Amino acid sequence: MLKNFWYACEFSSAITNKPKRVPLLNQQFVLYRNSQKEVVAFLDQCPHRGAALSSGWVENDCIRCPYHGWKFQNDGTCIETPANQPGVPISKKARLKTYSVQEKYGFVWLFWGDHPAQECPPLPSFPEVKDPTLRPLQFEFKWNAHYTRLVENSIDPAHSAFVHANSFGSGMAQQPQLPEYETHLEDWGGSSLINLKQHTPKGIFWRYTHRKNHSQIKTIRSFYMPNIVYSDFERFISFVAHVPVDDYTTISKFIQFRSFLTQPWADAIFRKYSLKINQEDKLVVESQRPKILPYNLTDEIHTPSDALSLAYRKLRKKCLDIGWAIAPHIT
């Protein structure tokens, strides 16, 4: 896992004035909104006896520990220890560690690192989807896999004919070859544009995405370090944060936008089909060894169709080489 990055860790809509535990980077955080609707983030651990603050509650813009009632302000300062007599000084150590947060693209982003946030990579500059005619859908999926394998899977165009032969990849098996494509790199991300031959997929759901009188479909896949993937398939946009819970667990949080079947009743269909696709990926991704993406670029074989995932590996290696691995794991 990598430090000195902003991590999209939860949907903005999931954070309210009630404390919410958010697992991230082998740690547990607690997030809530204050009276100004701003998101506040602490380590989910009271400095008194280690109780989870996420089991407590928010009152007057402060969070109260459920164990002994200690009360902390938004800046982390403890202002009440109810069991002690009035006038007993509160230890200066009775303070919560705070974390910088932002909101963008429908996510809450938490900064974790040992450099000032303003000196580290900013949030990605993907196009914000503000078109009111597009229907958004949020859902998440849990994997027993390392987040780096999932980022690669999301930006890999070559596996669809095989892994997804029973869904949107049907029709590709007879012609799995990909056209040559270029990868465009930025400081902390990369993208590719591939014009894929359009096949008639199986199932009534995917027939709605099929564009008549079009022989090709333009696909854009983009990644941003360390765990963000943005995909644009003309009539369908997907934004996913592969949230690293720990070294072997990832929760992928999806926000999708569609320009067809925009009625609310269709959300259940899209969610069901998207989860089916993830299940197809799950069988393969959870079987990959080593579980964590290799550090050395020569440990696995690369071909032209792997250009975008190779670009991701190179940027990840760059981060590891400058000392941005979260100790003690080189992940």
C-alpha cells in the first residue's frame, strides 16, 4: 500500500451526522458530518482505552466515546472526561489524530501520508458527470484480493472474451484480438482509447447498450494512482475506487452513469448484472499468485495488449522507489 495519496474511501452519501467506521490501509477510521455538513475524520480509537468511537455518537459537533463518555471536538481535542471531578485537568495526550478530507465525484477522499497534502499528488481531474439526463447508480463489492490486482483487472481490455463470455464479452471469443492502441501518460495516471469491434452480446440487458448501425464502440479506460479507475463506454460511464482494506481485502465502490433505461426501476437490473460481472472477475482475480502485484517489472510477461496495466506498474514502482510504501509492507 502507498502513502502520500488521497484515497477515495466512502460514498459521500454514506456519511451523515452518525459516526461511521471506514476500513482503509490496515486501519479503521471514523467519519461523520458536523453541523456545517463538513466531513470529519479520526482514527477510530479512543486514546483512553482503545474503544471504537464509531460506536459512539455525535453531539454539538463533538464525538463522544461509548465506553467512558469522553468527548472530543472536531480538531481532536478532548473537552470532557465525565468520571473525573470538576477541575481535574485533562491530559494533553487525550487527543484524537485528525485526517484531511475532501469530497469530489461522489466520494469522500482521505489523505494518508507523512508529507503535507498540498505537496503530494492532487485528486484526479476526471470529467465530472453533471449531466442530469444520466442515471447514477452506487454499489460496492468485496474481494479477497489485493487492490493492485483489481486496478489492473479494471483497465485490462483483453480478458473480456474469456472471463465475461457469458455476459458482455459474448461474441468476442471468435475474434479476441485487440486493435493497436496508444497509452497516454500523466504524472500520476494514464489512459487509453480503444475502438472495439461491436458484437451483439447475450441477454436483454446488454442489447439495450448495443448501438445499431455502429461497427465499433469507443472505449476509454483511465487509472489514477493508487487505486482509481474511470471508464467511458459512450453510453455508460463507470467510476470505481478499489479501497484497500488490508493486504488481502479490497472493497470496490462503484458509481455508474447510464444514458439509457434511466428509470429508477432499472437500477435493480443494472446492479444485479454488474454484480454478475464482478462475480465472473472474482473467480479469476482471487486465484492470482502472487496476491500482491510484483515489484519487479520482469517477474511477469507483458504483451502489447498489456500497455495500460504496464504503465500502472511503472508508476507504482516509481512510488515504491521514492519510499512511499506503507511500512512494514512493500505493497
